[in-house]
Amino acid sequence: MDPECARLLPALCAVLADPRQPVADDTCLEKLLDWFKAVTDAGSSLLLLQENPCLVELLFHVRKPQDLSSRILSFALRLAGTFAAQEDCFQYLQGDPSLFVASAAGQLLVHILDLAMRGPAEGRGPAEGRGRLQARDWPACARRIVCHLEDCLCSEAAPRVTQALHVLTTAFGHCHGLWTQGLWVQLSPLVARLLEKDPVPAPHALVELLLSVARSSVLSSDPGLWETVAQTLSHLSPMQAGPLAAGILKLQDCPQALRIQAFGVLLRPLACVLEAAAQAPGTPGLLEGAAGDQMAVDTLPPSKSVCVGLLCSTLAHLELLQPLPQRPSPWPQAPLLAAAVTILRFCNGSAAPSSELGGHLCAMLVGCVRVQRAALDFLGVLSQGLGPRELVTQVFAVLLEYLVSPDSSPTVLKKAFQATLRWLLGSAVPPSCCDLEPHAQLVLRELLAVLQKRLCSPCWEVRDSGLEFLTQMTRHWGGQATFRQALLASEVPKLASQLLQDPESYVRASAVAAAGQLSSRGLHAAPSSPEHPAGPQKTPLEELLLVLTTDSEGFPRRAAMRVFTEWLRDGHVAVAEDRERFVARVLQAASGDLDWEVRVQGLELALVFLQQLLGACGPGAAPPCALAQALRALCRVQLFEFAFRSLFDCDRPVAQKSCDLLLFLRAKAAPSGSPQEAGESPDVAPVEAALRRWRAGEQGQPLGELAPEAILAVLRSLDLEALRDTLAESSDHVERSPQSLLQDMLATVGVLGDNEADCY
Amino acid sequence: MKLYCLSGHTTLPCNVLKFKSTTIMLDCGLDTTSTLNFLPLPLVQSPRLSNLPGWSLKDGNAFLDKELKERSGHVFVDSVPEFCLPETELIDLSTVDVILISNYHCMMALPYITEHTGFTGTVYATEPTVHIGRKRLLPSPLKDAVEVSTWRRCYTMQEVNSALSKIQLVGYSQKIELFGEVQVTPLSSGYALGSSNWIIQSHYEKVSYVSGSSLLTAHPQPMAQASLKNSDVLILTGLTQIPTANPDGMVGEFCSNLALTVRNGGNVLVPCYPSGVIYDLLEHLYQYIDSAGLSSIPFYFISPVANSSLEFSQIFAEWLCHNKQTKVYLPEPPFPHAELIQTNKLKHYPSIHGGFSNDYRQPCVVFTGHPSLRFGDVVHFMGLWGKSSLNTVIFTEPDFSYLEALAPYQPLAMKCIYCPIDTRLNFIQVSKLLKEVQPLHVVCPEQYTQPPPAQSHRMDLMVDCQPPAVSYRRAEVLALPFKRRNEKIEIMPELADSLVPMEIKPGISLATVSAVLHTKDNKHVLQPPPRPAQPTGGKKRKRASDDIPDCKVQKPLLSGSIPVDQSVQALERHGFSDIKVEDAAKGHLVLLREAETLIQIEEDSTHIVCDDDEVLRVRLRAWSSSSFRSSEGKARATSTSLDPCVLHCSCQPPAEEGKTRSWRVSGSRNKESAFEIPSQELQPEPPSLPSRHCLRRALSLYT
């Protein structure tokens, strides 16, 4: 601890201990705690306490019953935990109604338990049965804690049970000593007994505990554990058991029978949905044998909100599970697809179930946006596995229904677009991967008709997601003949280009991206709005330059810069015609932009240009003649003025980017003493003078004409590395020092005092 | 209470409610969908329509071939459209006292009812309803056409004016007394300018009539829900006709398709009514056209009432939603269509002649009527634009099937888009509303009690309430499932003075009342009984008049229910034999066959009917006093004393309406109609059976 902080500490401790001087902000206490952790990690905490007796005083002080705020109490407990200090105040504290205090007390208990148990258990030799300490051998304080936990677990009061389960979850989650085995052996019967109660108390906490135990390498070998988990799976309601089942399936290692059971739990709601939608009984379901009306009635809750919650969480669990390597195998791709499609059909009212359950489910789900979103996300993830042809046809059909329906909410529509894109990508014919399957080609035509309408939607979110979808489609299939034909035959390119004038800036940004992509592929429409039917037609480049120079909002300008960078990188036709002129125009616009992201993008484009001139690959210097040519070109596009100015940009990312750019150039330039420079020493004085002015914050002066030699000389004279290091420090590094924190806290207390005085 | 259902149409209802002694017609809707069976009525002779082949019956009979024409497999009537009237035979419409109109859609049959049925009552409606409804009563081309004499079913302008003259304007929450018996109150229903729901209530009963209501934020005043609470019966009509279409989504669809068409150089035709949803559509378009880059596209609104419709909407401040009301007091107009008009983006014309043909410029958007495509300027535009696939017709009104509307124009090249915008309540909103206002019973058209036939699995598309809604269909008479239990009766001060209440348990005091019931203008008053001039010498009569005060003081008052078993045992103890107990609808009948006596024990009354046999009466009295006393504190003071002139009134009218009417003395409700029960009827010594009935009837009237 530095002396300045040590000087401030006593005053701060006095403030914290004084209930009349409330600390305004929890976050400073958190920061303070972080700092103490850092200090104790770095050195001996005993020494720290000896050197700063005020800390000990503070800890003693909080033990006295008084009007301290719970946040200070919580802070002191955690500080005490950090110092591994006194333990005898924890028990009366643990029942504190404040969540923070309870949680802190819980953590402290775990901490103490760990300290108490680790010593004796690990002190034993292997012959004595390491780790398997008998309960009677536990230290007194550990015995007290365990006793307390046992009492809680047997309690009828759900909050006490929850608390005990939380403490155990923390213990098994954070401590991996062998002693935890003993603790689990001691307490697991009590945990198992919780299942005998109806309803099971604190089901969420129980699930967390079991998962924490199952993840612990020390405990997962216990066969009793898996038995308890299996029992829990069957005892809890589908809603409560879902997280446990998902957690089990994510485990690397667990009994196969349990995995099957867990997967069954997860699949059951979907199996019920399939069952409810089945036109005739006996349709193959998701779960063999288990299906049946009764199961469906048991599984699907009659209340709408609970049923919706269950389906959403089930779909989310399965969505997370799908890409994992340890996901259940065989993965029931086809029934899952059918279930997702069925749910979507229930939600839009197009399912026509004949059963009573189906009718009930339909009434609950119809128009439910939450389930629609979850099901569309899940359907999108399933695109990685494909499925039988007729099901894929159904998938596209239901996606189209959603895209066409006027009732689809904007968020649902966005998800529908995303899922459609994923399925179209999944449908690419394997060898070339750019041709669509025939049925996907059919879908494409309908998609374009939908897109056409969606681009005219009065809802900007819809126009926006429509444009994003168009950009993605063009990126993937812009070279494919069927797609090109269909797109050019539609109004879509024209509408997209009209949206460059959209009143909503997000839409304009997406329209810029779409225009860039369409133009790259030669699919850009000649713009003609009904406003100016006979107006002069602009090229895409001119249109986007117009956006860059005139749009009042940042998003469209940033999008234009991204498009330009991509065009330069990919050698777009319009760029290739006169690359230098293109770069010069874009840089001129970007360098004066008020939006720092546009300026960063400008520097990115400059870097791409530089790489193209000098060759990106390899760290070595460029050949001298190439360098000279490049430097002349860079001077012509006025890259240096932009880059040097940016070094002192008030926005750090701009300065960093510029630094990187110049460092790249310096690395490419020949080492000093190269033939170009040897002849005469260039006049760098004006440049350096300008740099000084810019550093001082004067922005007005232009740099004027620059000689390539002068540039190189300035580059070498600049300490770019030092500048980079300074920039790499976060801008608030001064503000984040512990000294500053202590000063701030004291200052706030002072201010509070003043305010108090003012009141009178 | 009865409901006569004259129309089965869900959104164009016409029901008659008999409530107490009033006859109230609820709405007067005219089903105009029948017009779809007729050929369009062009402004000028259309060779395309007139040259259609005639249609003859399969047997070759061609007697109708002048009238029936065939087009694209459909047969149409080639004449002026006729409408489907509400039932006129189900109830004598001349007895209707008042007609309550909820919105301007639901008054189109008014002239038929008021002018041709002997109707002499009053029609109640709000001002905007009348103003807008007046414009709609006659579809414009019919109004201006020459051959008025050929109309067989459509009313004349004269009839319209006569019908309108019977309307009395009312404001929201205004209380209107009907014959001192029933009070009706219009409440804002949120659907259209001036649209109302109605509360019909007496002192103890409340019927709510919900017709065409909306919870969406649109131009009218929001729906007043709270006042619908505590209804005994809620009659629910006028829900959305397109429950699966969400109005917001449809407006989006409308805008998208409009923009798409116009951007391609096509014209858009919107067949619509001249008021209502069009105000909201114009507001959406106002926000949309600039953003969609369509500000140079002209919007034309062609209707004989376009001008007044747009202007009325601006001045009916009191009827607008709060947001728009505040604008009335600012320099800016409440509806943005005023600005559209000022900036020349929206132009309105009474017809396609004159100004319009000079200004007409393509591509454009035209709003015009009639949505059935059978008459109005829309017929002209269908002919003009139907041939080009660039043009689009967008249907927004849900009243007509768009496919049927289009049938006589087939084959058609122009694009057809169906975006029905119906802002009326959907079933989710209804179920929330019913949960909130909690009526005891819901009555609705039968269509609402089952899913739509085409979507039989959509259990969500029906009214879901407990107890299940009572449904009605056209030409059905419904006895409403609700029992009138109480009637308010005033007691004259001098009579009230003479009452001596006795506390039978803490907080409850009872007194016996002997009085004459006097009814005038449906108000009931208990007056002191006239003192008989001279005692007639009869022992009982004397006691009847003189002993009452003593009785009041001495006689214990009884309350609670009578334990039948104990009573029967007590009868046996008093020497009665051959006792038979029967369960009756509302209690028990105890038959003393030997004594030829009937004891009727009901929840709130007990009657003993016996012969004029003093010995028997004494035995019975002895039994009753011991039996009832033994259950004192349980039995309520509802037992009928055998004393002739002392009647114990529990102020409960008879449950059945038929009986109520039977003791209402005269049909004229303005004349005084005091009702005194002839004293003979109260004689406990009826010589023969008929008078026993009289006694029972009199007693039942009074209890």
C-alpha cells in the first residue's frame, strides 16, 4: 500500500464506522473491496492489519450492535472474510433480511468452513484416509456451521432451506478440497429428504446445489449423487426440472441413464406439443412410449403464462445444447424440427388440431410473441442439421407464413428473416455451396415478393431487418444466376436504393450496407424515386459519397465508410477505375467527420490502401522504388495530413489507429541511410511545427504540400511507440487509482455533510 | 325480462328488450350484404354490364332473364339493390317505446322501423352519430338517381327526414328517465365519433348494452368501462368481424401495398365509408407518406359528404379522444388530415364530376364509396383502373366479402389486397373486459359462442365467460336468465310513523305493515289503509281494525326458515293426520288432506290456505303460534297471519313478469292508476275455491 493511501485510510475507516455519515454509493465499497483483495493478494494481510490498526478497529466496531447500514455490514463481513478474521459474529447475521448481508454472511461461512476443514484434512497422511475426516473429528467451528446448516435443511421455513442450499452451493462450487466429500456424505441425506416434501421447498436453489455438486470433480464420483439427481428430475415439475436437465446434459461426464432421463425431461413439453397437434393418435412422437394425453395434461400447465414460460425455456435449453459436442446422441433432429414448426403454427393460428388439448394449446399460444421468438431462434439453430425433405419444405412454408403475415411483430419478423437465412444457407448444394436447392430457389421468388412489401413497411424496424436480410442474401448468392435473375426482376433493388433517403437513420445505414453489397455484385438499381422521376442518375459511388458528406446522423456515414473499405479491399469496379481519386475523396470526407468512428474507419481504409501499395504480408521493408511510389501516392491522397492530425485526436481510438497506421508505414520504410534519404536532409521543421500545434490543441493550420522524404524523417523522429503505450493506458487510469477512490469517498462524505448543514 | 332478436347480424344488431314495462329497441342495423347479389349501379350506362347474358333456369324458363344476369359463373340481380330488413313480425313494433342507437353503422334501418310500423316513441342517439348517420342513411347515388319510384325496398329522403326528426340528441353519461321506471345512459364506446354503449337500469336491476366498442387508441373518446360494472345482464354485440387480423398489422399492410403500387406508377383505389376508420387511416398516411417519399402523390377523397365528414370530425371536440380534444383549443387542428388538405396533399370532392376531373393526376390514391362496389363512384374507378395490373384496389372495410364484391368485375387485371381494419373489440379484449366488469350474465349472438366455422379449432375466437354466455339468433325470443328480486316501494310518512319496529336480533328490526299499495307512473307507495267506516258486525272485521296496535306490540315477530319436519311433527301433535309433504320448486307443500288445507312453505313466505271453518282455523292458529315460536329466531317474519287485514309485506315483487303485468292496472302510464286491493279479496273466509286463488294471488302480490 502506498504511503498516500495509508495516510487516507484512518479517516475513511472513521467515516465507514460512523452511522451518521452514510456512504452514498455501493460501488465505491465494491471497488474498495477489490482494492483490498489486490493488496492482500500482493502481500501479507497480517502485516497489512498490523500496519493499519484502523482496519482492525473498524472490524471490531461493526460487531457491536448498532445502527450501521446493511451495506457497511456486508462490506465489513466481506473484508473480514478477506482477512480471514473473527468468526463469532456470523450466525446472528446470516438471518439478516438484507440480501446483500445474507449473501455476504453465506460467503463468509464458506470461507471459514474451508479454512477450518482444509487444515486438519490436508494435514493427514494418506494412511489415515486423506480427506475423509469423520464428522466427530471436525474442528468445533466447522461442526457448529454444519450443525447450523443441518438445522436449516430440516426447517419448515422455505427461506432457511434456501439459505442453507445457497451456502452449500457456494461451498461445493468454490471449494474443491477433499473435505467437501465428507460434508456431502453428511448432508446429502438431508438434501434427498427435501424431495419427500410436497411441494419440494426451494426447487431452484436445490437444482443449483445439485448441479454444483455434479460439476465438482471431487464429488461427482459419488453414485448416491446421481440417484438423488434422478429422483429430483422425476419429482420436480417440468418447469423446475428443465434447468437441472439442461445442466446435466452439459456435463462432460455422467451416467448414460441419467442423461437419457434428463433429455426426456427436456423433450417432454415438445413431445406434448406434437401429441396435441397430431391429427390421429399413434403418430410417431418425440418420446417413444411416453406420449399420451395424460402425460400432456400433466406436463403442459393450464395457465398461459406458465405454459409459455415452460416452452420458451425448453426451446432455449435445447438451442444451447444443439451445438455442444456432448449433446445427446442420436439427436432427434426430425421430431425437433416438427415440434418447432408445430409450435410456430400454433402461435400463428394455422395449426388445426383436432384434440381438445390441441385446441387449448392453440388458444394459449396464438399470437404469443415470446414463444414465436424462441421457436424461430431454435428453428434457426436446427438448420445446421437439416432433415427430411418434406419437413424442410414445411420449415420454409412456416417461415414464409411468418414473413408474409401482417400480424408478425417487428422482432418476430427479424427472427424469421434470420432463421430463413440460416435455412437458405443450410440448403446450399454441397459441392459448390453457392447454388440453392431447387425448392429453395422456389422459396426465393416468394421471399423477394415479401421483401418488396416489407421494404415499404411503415414500421422502420421492419424496413431495417428487410434490408439486413437483403444484404446477407446478396453476400451469399450475389453470384448465383437464379438469384440474380429473380432479384433483378423484382422491385427490391429499386426500393433498397430509395431507402437511402429513409427518415430513420438506422434504416439509411442498412440501406447503405445493402447498396454497397448490391453494387459489389453489379445488382444495383438505377435510382428513380417518384419524387424525381427524371432526375440525373447517380452512380452508387456518388450516392454513398453523398451520404458520407451530407447525412446528419453517424450511423449511415459509418456504414458508408465500411462499404468503401470493403470496396477498396475487394477491388470494386467503381474503385478500380481510379483508386487514388477514390481514396482521396473518401479520406477528405472522413478526416473532417465529427463522428470518431467514421474517422477510425477512414484510417482503416487508409491502412488498406497502404497495404495494397506496399504489400501486406511479411514484416520486412518494401522495395525502395515501390516505397517511393507509394509515398508519392500517399502524399497525393493527403493521407499524412489526416494521419498526423489523428495522432492527437481527442478520441483515443482514432489516435491509436493512426499510431498503428504510421507504425506499419515506418516498418515498411527502408531503414535510415537508404539511398533516397542520403542525398539531402529534408526540411522537417514545418511539419514538426504543425505537429506541435496540433498537440497543443490548435486544429486550424493545414500541413500543405509534403515531400515524401520529409515524411519519412518526421516518422523516424516521432516516438510512436511511447505514444502507443500512453494511448494504451485507459483514459481513466488516473481516476481509477486507489488513491483517487479513497479521496473521492472522503470527498463525497464531506459533500453530504455540507448538504446536511445547508438544510438547516 | 325478454329479448326479441330481430337481426342475427353480429355487428348490425337490432334487438328489442322488454324491461319492466318498457319496450326498448337496441340499435336498428340494416344488413346491406344482400347488395352483393346485385349488379353494380354505374353512373352512366355501362355496355360491359348491360350486355351480360341473361340467366335462365335449368328448365329453360326464362321469366327472370331480364332481371338475372350471369358473370364469371355468378348470377346477379340486375336492378336497384335491396336490403335485408330486421324481423318485423316477431313483436308489434308499434309498442316500442324508445330506440337506442349506439353508432352510425347501426341506424340504417331506422326509417323502416319509424315510418312503417306505427312507431310513436323516441329515438336516442348522440350528435355525431346523427350527423354522420344522416349522411350515410342514403347511399349517395341512390339519393341522386331519378327513378325513385322503382325502388321497392329502399326508403325515400322524406322518410329519412321523418325518421331523423324523431331522434333526440343525448350526451355521454346523460341520464334519461323512461316513465319513471327505467333510466338509460349512453357511455362512450371508443369505436367511432359519438359511438355509445348503453346502460339500462332500474333501482335494482342493471342491463348493459355493449355494441361496437374499441379499446385501441384512435380518434374517438376512449371506452368508458367502469360504468359497465355490476350489471345483471350484459348484452354483447358488435365485436370485430375479423378477429384474426390485428388492426396495426393491417394498417402496416395497407401502407406497404399502397407505397409499392404508387412507386411502380400504379393507382390505388380504397373503397371505404366516408367516416370512421378513414380518419385514422389518413392519420397513419400523414405520418407515412413523407417517410416513404410519397409526398408528391395526390390523395383524393371522393364522397358527397367528404367535405362535411372531414369538417365534422374537426368540430366534434367533445367526442374526441383526450389527445385530440386538447388540440381543439390550440391553433392546430385535432386531425392531421386538415394539414394534408392545407398542403394540398389530400383533396376532397363531392363527386368525380367538376373539380375532380380537372385536378385528376396519376398515379394517385382515391378513397371513395361504396365498399360493396355496387354503387357510388367506386364503380367508375373499378371500370377505369380494373384493366391494368399496375393498379391496386385495397379493401379496408370488413363489412363485405371482398371476393364477392369483386365478382361482377371479373376477370380483373388490377391487384386486389384485403386489409380489413376493424378496431372493434376482439375476443381477448372481451375476456379481459368481462373479467373486469363481471356481469352476472352475458347475452350475445350465437356466432360468438363458438369458434368461426372455418377455424373450428380456434377456441380463442369465442366469448369465454362463466356462466357461459346465453346466445341468441335471428327471430328468437330470449327470456333473460335473471330474476328480478326487489322493487322499491315508498312508505308514506304517516304510515311510517305508525310502525313499531321490534328488534329481533342485534341490528335487525322488523315491523308489520298494513297498507294500501298505490302505483302511479311505475312508482309504488304504501299508504295507510282506509279506516272502515263502520264495523260490519263481523267479529273478525272488528278485531282486524281495532286490535292491530296490540298485535304489533304483543305478537312475536318471526324470522328465519321454518323447519319442515318439526312443523309436521307439531301438526301431528295438534291432531292433524294424513299429512303429506311435497317438495315444490321453491320450498315445500304440506297437504293436510283430511282438513283440506294447504300449507305452502317457501324461502321468503308461508301461505296457509284453508276452508272457512272456525274450529279448523283455531287449531291451525294454535299450531302455527307454537310451531313458529318454537323456531323463533330462525323463521323470518314472513308467515301470513290468518288475520284478514294484517298483511306482512316483505317488499318482494313476484318473480314472474306475467304476474307483474297482471296487477299493473292500466295501460296508460300517465294517468293515475291507484291500485287498491278490493277488501273482499282479502277476506279469509272465501266461500269457494276461486276466492282461495284470489287470496293466494293477493298474498303473493304483497309478499
